[in-house]
Amino acid sequence: MVRNFQICAVFCYVAGAFALSPPGGSHGGQHQPPAPPGQNHGGEPQGHEWQPAGPFDSRSPCPGLNALANHGWLPRSGRDISYEDIQYAAANAYNFAPDTYHPAFLIANETFKLSTTGSSLTINLRDLTKHDAIEADGSQSRNDIYFGDNLHYDATVFSKVAADLKLDDYSDNENHVTVQSAAKALAARQVEAKRVNPTFNASATQIQGSFGTTALYLAALWDFDAKAAPKAWVKAFFEEERIAYREGYTAPQVKTLDWVGEMNIAVINATV
């Protein structure tokens, strides 16, 4: 299979241009999840209970990485994180195949040289905040740097995305975020960011990267039976940076880099 990688959002997305059909129930991989730790009474794995970041913990603009640290799949401090740490966390929490994040990690530390740890082999989560390297205008859960804070979750920004996703609206008996609804919400956020930010400067490549960001959160939270991501899981992921174990989150199928690429293509096709 020929891959033409377009990776410009380290850890927040791994996008590929694959000549494949949109994702369905048979493309995610075999039913061989990592062996989970025992469950506590709230459904969270023992030793991986959710804890919000403390005042001295390092966090990124990426809710997916922050959730991994908040659950202790990554070091809870968010500091001195190696590729092996990312590999372990992504496999055990989201059931991503081992190679999924490798190209992105290389770009973070070898191309953009973002690490402030003193080693090219590790990174602090906050290192990903540097504007116009990885982070770009138009985030679905962060404000643009023009407004002063491109690191922390912004409830005002996300409330509009959540409304487009209908995360709190079950009146139509739709319990899931589909590829189509996610793509629509992404497009609306891009339009809004351009409208309110006079210095909006996301490049065409970074805009393409936003498709991959959306594809990766859908992939992480995908329900293969419903062919969509449960709204409750998406809500916890963005608003609390929490993996929705309490709401029944599971990841029974291995998610390969090829399959994430399929999801990326599906998001792009649903946006145009």
C-alpha cells in the first residue's frame, strides 16, 4: 500500500492520503485489545482513574494526549514523555496499533525540535503549544493565540462545536457523532475562527491537518457497531479530557495507521 503522509499536528493527528473506502466495521483490526487492568467500581481501570491536572503538571492543546495523562496512561506530570510512553498509552487506552504515532513523534522532536526536556527522545506536553509549529488557529476546543490562551480548554469555543455536534440533544434519538456531523462542526469552527480572529493564519496544510485531528478523535472513540462515536464519550473527551469509562467506553478492535487514514479520507469527503 502506498502512503502519502501529510502530518502537521503532532500527537493530535496522524493523517494519511490512502486510496481506501470510508471506515466500516471490518477495517479497524482484529478483536485483540490489550489485556486491561482490573476495573474499579466506576468502570475505570484500577490505577488509571481520572484525575484532572494539578497546577504543576504539563498539558498540551490536545485533549487526547491530556486524557491519557489524566488517567495515568502517560505520566500524570505530563513531563519527559518518550515515544515508548506514547506507544504504551495509545495502545492500552485507545487500542491504536504500535506504529500509529511514530511519524508524528519524529516530526515533533526532529523537524520542529519542540522538546524543552533537554533530550530529543522525550517531550513535555506543554511543548506542543508553540504556535504555528504544531498548534494552529481554528482549534475546536482551544481559542486562537490572538486571544491570549491557545493551551487551555475554552468552554465558549467548544460550546459552539458541541451545539453543532448536538452533544446535549437527544431529541432525534441520535446518540452518536457521525463522520458527517463531525465534519460539519469542524467546518463551522473554521469559518467562525476566521471571522473573529483578524490574524488567523492557519496554512492550507494546517487546515488539512484539522481533518486529521477530527479523524483521530473519532478513531479513538469509535463504536464499530454504530459506525460513529457516542456523544457521551465525545463530551467527556473534550469537556473533561477524560476517557469515558464510566459511560461504557471500550476499544475492542485494534486501530491501525491505515484505518486512521481511512477515517481521515472520510472526514475530508464529508467536508467538501
